[in-house]
Amino acid sequence: MIVKGVDKGNEFDFGRTSQDYARYRDIYPASMYEKLIRFGIGHESQRILDLGSGTAILPLNMATTGARFVATDISENQIALGRQLVAERGVDNIEFRVCPAENTGFPDNSFDAVTAVQCFPYFDAEKAAAEIRRVLKPRGLFCKIIMDWKPMEDDTIAEMEALVKQYNPSWSGCGFDKYRYTYPAWAEDRFEIDVIHSYDAELTFTREAWIGRIKSCRGIGASLPAKAIAAFEREYRAMLEQRPEQLTLKHQIHIEIYRSAKASP
């Protein structure tokens, strides 16, 4: 995948990280899922389309709500690992499809809600927004979520970013400051704001889990050759020996929920 404005246009593929992704990227706190339910996402009667689902992290964490999910991704490897996790856990309310967010192939008015966690910046925003509006039922909900770490407030994160940049100078997934919301152009004439909610969260990782989380990120596992990934891991392991075994790291979570706009008379 190549996305304009991301990593100076260099190619990346999360399918290369699928094993680490399945093991180390289920990191969103329980508070986030609780908020989604409170905001209307994940109710028993709902059919929900999860775009850019990766290994079906959100559907697996919300499967007990009784909602029915369809997890989609452009990566066959990610979807294959998602299917495996669903089978291992005996979950029966998650379906899968390999497809792009901009052209899912589902009929009009198919879903009560659409979710996109940590992936919308990789989509063609205009085309994806049009597709989301098309597959949503009237007044359906689109939930867009981004979780950023906070390098400006956390030395462990700042140290990690500096090392990743040494191995991948083109990586642009760093340097996040406090989130500031602006109404996006892609929502014009398609969606009305339902909920805008941002909050801080401290996430706890073992050193091993944090290394796995960083290896699975775009700047390392999704883009670097195997030798560079191994060299990064060796160097980062040595650096983390100076840190506690349990790492508590600062993040910020941004939840945007839009309701499909009423049709023009």
C-alpha cells in the first residue's frame, strides 16, 4: 500500500506483520469499548461493518454485546489471522470479507453502523465516505477512532520514536501532539456530528508486549526488510533493559461518531 502524505509515499503492508499484529495489537482499553456502547455502537440488534479490521480486534472485543459484525480488510493475511482467532475463541457472530473500504461490494442500506479503528487515514477519504454512506441504513452511525501515543509527555515513547526514525527516516507515524478536532470535508452533505469525544488513557505493557506492538507498526514490521527488523529489535530490547518490566505509557483516544444525514427533500 502507498498512501499520499504517509511515510513520504513509501510502500507498507500490514499483512507482513500479521503474526505480531494478532498477538500484540489488541491494546485498546476496556474504557473505549464501554464508551462506544454508551454512544450507540455495539447494541444487540445491530449489524456492524468494521472497515480496515486487521485481525478483527474490535469485533472480537465487542462480540459479547450481541451485535453481528462483518470484519473487512484489504490484506488476506490479516483476515486469515482474524478467522483463526475467531475460530479459537468459538465466536459465531463475526463474518469476514477481503475488500477495500472504498468498494465493499455490500448492498445499499446493509448496516446499522460502520466502524473504522486506526485505519481511516489510509483510505481515499472521499470514496470511503461515499461508500460508508451508501451501505449505512438511514440515520445509521459511522464511528471513526484514532488512538495516538503521547511522545511529548512520555520519555519512553519519545525514545522509541527516535530509534524507529533511525531505522526508517521516512516514518511519519510519530510526534503526535494534543488532538484538535475539525469537521472533515468528506463528511459534508453526508454526515451529521453525533459524538466527538477525546480522552487520555494510560496503557500497561510488559516490555515484550511493547516490543511486539512496535514491531507490528507501520514504521518497522510493515515496511522494513527482515534484517533491519531484527536489528531494530535487538537494539530496542537492550534499551528497554533500563526500563521497568511493566511499562505504563500515555495515550490519547479520539472517538468521532457521525450519523448519516437526512436525505434532501
